[in-house]
Amino acid sequence: METGIHTHTGTRTVTDSYGNQVVIPAEVTRVAPTIPAFIQLTELLTQGGGNIVASTHEVTSNLIAIFPDYTKANPYHYNVRHVPDLIAAKAQVVYGPDDRHSDDDKAQLREAGIAFVALNNVHTFAGMCETILTIGEILGEHALQMAEKFVAYYRHNMDDAARRTAGLSAGDKKRIAQIWSMDWNGQRVYTCINKDNISHAYYEAAGAINVAADYCGDRTFMNHDCSAEQIIAWNPAYIITMDSNREYGGVRELLLSDPALADVDAVQHGNVFTCPTKLHLWNARSSEGAMMPYWTGTILYPELFGDIDMQAVVRDFYRQFYNTEVNDEWIHAVLAGK
């Protein structure tokens, strides 16, 4: 995808995920990302520039601690999902996956002079790189430069992890599953991710085999429902989950204590790990996902990733991309998934 700022008088254009040219203001200072991961990414690309005037209500105190400009830019907590809020916030551009807004919503935005840029390429590594560059382009020249720097870092980590694990035979590769548990319609269900999730790319780069790569169960948010019987049939040697202080917390403990999973290799050997998080989950469509291949590699193949110090990786990431120095306590919480 060609990137760069292409301007006309008072306006310029960017290309959305469908290849459409979308006209946006020449100077964009008031934006509304449609998903939480793009809030974090916007703050990173603008270095806390105070551009987000409406967002989802899933902004964490951790993000605000690093980017206090967020509360100043959106003091009324305008919600990106509500068109009247976007109009009241005087948003110039709304961007993100377009399934968050109906066709009627988008028509109302057009009538109000608010540009909508559909960014749906978030399920693959190449798609994420393209999306990051497009968000940088929307936000302007300085943000685009930061996006180019970040994508170079992202690509380096993915390529380096893949290089380290390139010599593994199929039989030597560790079998992994990303399993979550949540309450859905009054029932507790397990969910997994297949090859259509960005996490699959991280695990593949780290030399793992995603046992659910070709699985397609009923959809629950971004994941697919799967039964305990299915997890037993896959019998992963490692399980990555998400819990700690998130809404549906304690999943690692739930997996380890579920009698139905007692014979699964990962459970038997205690190889159930909580994905890092702080500003956002690493195994989601977040910028911090750039560190996920290294973290996964250090767990699965310590002999191949022995020179990777994840505390140093986190410290350097915050310094480079959040312009923030963090202490050991913060880093420990990140890596513990808290």
C-alpha cells in the first residue's frame, strides 16, 4: 500500500480497507477510533497528542496513566458508537472496523461532514501493518513517521522470531491453544482462536502450532466457542489465556482446576500462561502485540530465545513508543497479565 499525505485545498484523501478514497480534512486533530486497540495505537502515533474526542468506554486507568491527554481531549466521555456523541464531539474522522456502525449511522456521519474510514485489515500481520500506516496517514505527517518507525520495529520482531525458530521440524514445534472462558448468555463457555486471528500470526512466528488453526465454531466476539471435549481432543502442550484484572478474570486458575481438562498436557504440566497486558492485551489487535512473538518464544523455546530479556523488551518499548520510563513493578505487572 502506498502511504503519504496527499493533499488538495483544505482536504486530502486516504485509502480505506476496500480501496476507496476517503476525503478527510488537510489537518486532522479530532478523531474517534472505533475499537479499544486503536485508542492505544492513536496515542502511540501522536505521542499523547490529545486527538481522541470520542472512543469506546473501555479505556483503562493504565492507558490514562501513560497518556493523561485522553481525559482532557474527551472530558465528556463521548461514545464513538453513538452518532449524536460524535457530532457533539466535533469529530473530524472516525476510523476502525466498520461493523461497529450501521449503514444508517454512516449516512448520518456523512451528512454531518464527519469522514468514516473503514479499517478492517486487522486479522493478519500484513493487514495490521497496513492499518497502522493508514492511521498514521490520517493523523498527519509526524504520526505517519512514527507509524513507519513502529511498523519497522513490528516487522523486525516478527522476522527475528521466525528466523530463530526456522530450524524446528514439524515434530519439534510446540502445540499451543489460546483459550479463554467467559459468561455468555448465562453460560460459562470456553473460546479459542483460529488462523483468522492476529494471535495466530504471533504463535506461528514463534514456532508454535496453533491446534485450532482450522477450527470454526460459533462466534463469541472475536473468538470461537469450543467445548472441553474439543480441547481434550486437541491436547495442546501449552495454553495461553487472558485473565487477572479483566472482566472475566481468573481464567488460568479455572483451566487448571477444571476436572474435565485434567488430562490435557498443558494442564497436567502447569503450562498455562496468562497473556501480558497493561494498556491493552498483547494477543489482540494492539500495538503491544509487536512484543508477543518474543514473549511466546521465551516460554516455548528458552534455548532459542535465551538472549531475549522480556523486562528489557518492555522497558525499551515504553521508552521508544510511549516516551515513558516505567519501573520494575509496572513491568512485572505487564508480564503477569495484570
